[in-house]
Amino acid sequence: MNSYSFFFCQHLNSLNNVTGTTNLTQVTFRNLWGLSNYDFQVAAHNLAGLGAFTTAITEQTRNYTIPGPPTGAPENSTARTITINWISPVETGGCPIQGYYVDLETPSGIVSVYTTDTSYTFTDLDPSETYNYTVLAVTAFGNSTLYASSASTTGEHPLEIFCTPTHHTKCRWPSS
């Protein structure tokens, strides 16, 4: 076989058809109408000429939409870190979730990360601060709307030093 000819049209509408020739054993058709039926046929070319077209195969396209937003789950924090947790969208729009973009507003700007997990830990943050963040889900069709919230780091626990003055000084402090 040297090549293949294909015929493609919206089901029962041969006026808007696509024909072509390829050396590949697959063709991708883009920008199709959602929830529509399409007919596909293929024929092989070889040295003897064009063979017969296959019986038409009818396939229905999906109607993809953007996914719903992730939903929040409790955050965990320390004086210098915030772990943001979220739940994957229930409505994926027909495409699997590929990952998530997470943005955290800091005094020095927005920190953006991409992850395939449903949690992310931001480190080296300032203690006793509130940080705004957003999470959005990513699919092959498009990104979800944003889930937005805020989380706070805890305060640092200062060490108290107790000293007993004598002819030498003895100091002690609690373990951290």
C-alpha cells in the first residue's frame, strides 16, 4: 500500500465533506460540532490503483465543556509554610483532569506552580501573615474557573531565656 484516501462528512450530509490522501494510518479531524454524528470511510491506494471504500463508520463527537472549579479542603500551616489542599472538580467537562495551577499572593509577588497532586506546600513564608491563593483545574479542553481562598501562617514562638546570675551565669530555655 502506498497511501490511503479518506472521506469524512457530517452524518447524512455529504454536501459538507472532506476528502484527502495520506500515507498515515490515522487522521485527526478538528473543530467538529459537539454531540454530532460524522461518517468516515477509507480506501487504500497501491500500484493497481484505488481500492473500494470501506463501509461508512458513524461516530458521535462529545460535547466537552470546561471543568467546574476545584473545591476547598482544610489548609495546614506552620510559622513558615502553608499546605493548600483541594478536591478535584466533580464536573470535569468530559475530559480528565491533567493537573492544577496554584497561585499564592506574597508581598514580593505571585508564586505560581503546576502540580498533578491535590495539595501543594508553599515554604519560606513570613510568620503570622494571611496569604490569598487560587487553584484551577486543567484539562485538554480548557481550564476551570478559579477556586479562591486565603490561609494564614502561624506565629513564631519566641524562646524565653531564664538566667540565674551568680559568679557565673546559668541560662536555660525550653526546647522548640
